[in-house]
Amino acid sequence: MQDTYKATTRIEPLKWLIAALETVLGLMGALVLILYFYTGSFAGAGQKLDAGLKAIWLFVAPFVGQG
């Protein structure tokens, strides 16, 4: 007897988006925690994170037409 079941792989965009956002938020949380231990305060961690995100944006902006 031949098995006629064929597994299908379906990518659900909403689940992928939620997983991606959870990953990004988790990584940002880990980064803030590391910066908190490095600077000794959440204010210092926030300033360093803000400066880092601004530097990343200044690098990426020309590629996405926001220059």
C-alpha cells in the first residue's frame, strides 16, 4: 500500500512577523542589560543604545533612500 500523504510547508507571514519582532525585542533587551552592567545605570545604557542605533541608521539610511 502506497502512502499518499504529502507534507506541505506553509509559511504564515503573520507568525513570521511576530517571531521576527520577538527576536529583535529580545536582542535589544539583552543589549540594554549588557550596557546596564557596563555603564552602571539605565540612563547610561539608554544613551549608549541611542547612540548606537543612530550610528546604525546613519549607515543604513542612504541605502534605503532616506539620506
